[in-house]
Amino acid sequence: MAAGPALSGTIVGTDHDFSASGFSLGQICVVCHTPHNSDTSVTTAPLWNHTVTQTNFTMYSSPTLDAAQDAQPTGTSKLCLSCHDGATAIDSFGGNTGTFVMSSATAAVGKNGDLTNDHPISITYDAALATTDPGLHDPTAKSVIIGENGDKTRSGTVADLMLPSNKVQCSSCHDVHNNFVAPGTDGEPFLKVSKAKSKICLTCHNK
Ligand code: HEC
Ligand code: HEC
Ligand code: HEC
Ligand code: HEC
């Protein structure tokens, strides 16, 4: 059987399925997770097995940014940047040092530590920020449906489903396990909400 498009709702067959690469021992989860002896250096990291980025990042800044921002990426963003920094090898996990570094400039969003040209991450987004900046919805009141049309569709507030520890992180907009927006649709890279008509942006921004 020819390989079809990745099934909606699963990591299988996506860019995050390294089971066809020799280094993965034919497994999927092991590159990022381990059931035992995980790396706990990043707070809230889920049983982490991948080498954590050592890059020093320059964060986004602008005169109109109201949100408080961490000095360096935290939480899930730090985990994503442990491959998407274009410096830490994809096959560095389980204590082994690998050699395959992400080469595509568009995929390596944190290359050379530069996050100045990316949507801000590791910023606090709570009800208070929405009061300061009425151009944002109150995340504790605004509802969202993520993974629409997939087999793991969930609905709840923006705060519950998109903001780990009340912060915008890479995982606010992306689901690392899931290309589940509109089955078979291209150009929706692991997005929790579709970018068609900028639906994902309008989930948080009151524009
Ligand atoms: C490319 C790296 C990567 C791979 C491969 C991966 N994960 Fe994850 N996983 C993450 C990251 C990063 C997070 C934290 C972000 C989040 O919670 O969305 C996470 C979070 C989780 C969580 C906790 C949050 C939740 O969604 O329930 C579970 C459980 C999990 N992964 C299970 C798995 C399993 C099982 C596999 C293999 C089938 C797997 N992961 C493969 C990166 C990965
Ligand atoms: C173990 C390494 C690793 C980790 C950890 C990882 N990724 Fe990736 N990711 C990759 C690779 C490799 C690709 C393919 C890059 C390419 O096309 O050159 C990729 C591709 C992507 C893409 C593009 C998918 C597409 O269809 O174009 C997105 C979006 C993405 N990752 C987001 C994330 C987010 C968000 C996290 C954390 C929650 C994360 N990744 C964690 C290795 C990783
Ligand atoms: C506010 C929402 C949001 C946040 C936060 C976010 N992204 Fe994205 N990302 C998107 C959207 C939307 C796209 C699709 C852009 C397009 O196709 O025009 C995208 C695209 C990507 C791509 C594919 C780029 C390409 O053209 O191949 C990668 C890789 C990626 N994001 C990784 C990350 C990582 C890593 C983080 C955290 C450092 C992150 N994203 C944070 C919304 C976000
Ligand atoms: C999960 C919620 C969320 C999503 C989804 C989201 N944003 Fe944001 N965005 C924020 C927050 C919070 C800020 C910080 C606003 C502030 O402090 O002024 C922000 C900041 C920005 C800024 C910088 C504002 C400044 O003053 O410098 C721009 C521009 C922006 N977002 C555009 C977008 C676009 C375009 C999309 C869709 C691709 C998007 N955002 C998706 C929450 C989100």
C-alpha cells in the first residue's frame, strides 16, 4: 500500500514520526519521551528524553507589547526549540549526542538564537492582560474548539486548551503530535485551529 497522507489526529506519518530513521530504533516516542529517568531540568516537561537546547535566545520585542515575557524561552517552547533551534541535533536523546541538525531555515525558527522575528512566546496571557489590552480576548472567558474535524476535537476556554501555566508557548498554536486540522489539508502545520480566514489568530486577538 502506498503511504497516504497522515491520519488526522495522530503523530504517525508526520514530520515528528522518526520511526523510519535508523537512529530511532524504529520507535516514535523515544526521541522525545522516556518512561523512566527523564530530564526534569525544564519545569513541567512531560517525561522528557531529548537533549535540551543550550542556545541563548534573543526574544521578540516591540514598543506595543504589553505582556510580561520570560527572559528566555520556558516550558514547552524550550522543548520545541531543542530541535527547532537549528543547533541541537534531532537525534540527540537518551543521553546520546547525535549529528542530524535541522537545516531548513523556515523550520528552524530559533536559528542563531533569533526569536525577534517570531510571534512572542513565553509571555503571560491572562484576564488582566486582556483588560490592559482590549485588542485581546479574555482567555478565561473566550471559548475555542481545537482539532476541529479530527478524532480528538476538544472545546473549552483558550486558557484551558492553549495556555500552559497561563502562557503563550509554541504549544498554544501547535500540537506536536497532531496534524489534525482538516484531514489531508496541506499548509496547516500541526495547528490546533485552522489558519483559514485567520481563525487561529482571531481566537486570541480581538481584531
Ligand atoms: C518530536 C517530539 C515528540 C514526539 C516524537 C512525541 N512527543 Fe509527546 N510531547 C512532546 C512535547 C514537546 C510535549 C509538550 C507539549 C504539549 O503538551 O503539547 C509533549 C507532551 C506529551 C504528553 C503530555 C501532554 C498531552 O498531550 O497529554 C503526552 C502524554 C505525550 N506527549 C505522549 C507522547 C507519545 C505517547 C508519543 C509517541 C506516540 C509522543 N508523545 C511523541 C514532544 C513529542
Ligand atoms: C526531536 C526534534 C523535534 C522536536 C522536539 C520538535 N520538533 Fe517540530 N519538527 C522536527 C523536524 C525534524 C521537522 C521537519 C523539519 C523540516 O521539514 O526540515 C519538524 C517540523 C515541524 C513543523 C512543520 C510541520 C509541517 O507540516 O511543515 C512544525 C509546525 C513543528 N515541527 C512544530 C513543533 C513544535 C511546536 C514543537 C514543540 C511543541 C516541536 N515541533 C518539537 C523536529 C522536532
Ligand atoms: C501564535 C501562534 C503560534 C505560535 C506561538 C507559534 N507558531 Fe509556529 N506557526 C504558526 C502558524 C499559524 C504557522 C503557519 C504559517 C503559515 O503557514 O503561513 C506556523 C508555522 C510553523 C512552522 C512551519 C514553518 C514552515 O514554513 O515550514 C514551524 C516549524 C513552527 N511554526 C514552529 C514553531 C515553534 C518552534 C514555535 C515556538 C518557538 C512556534 N511555532 C510558535 C503559529 C504559531
Ligand atoms: C493563544 C493566543 C494567541 C494566538 C493564537 C495568536 N496570538 Fe498574537 N499575541 C497573543 C498575545 C497574548 C500577544 C501579546 C500582546 C501584547 O502584550 O500586546 C500577542 C502578540 C502578537 C503581536 C505583537 C503585538 C505587539 O504589540 O508587538 C502580533 C502582531 C500578533 N500577536 C499577531 C498574531 C497573528 C497574526 C496570529 C495568527 C497567526 C496570532 N497573533 C495568534 C496571543 C495570541
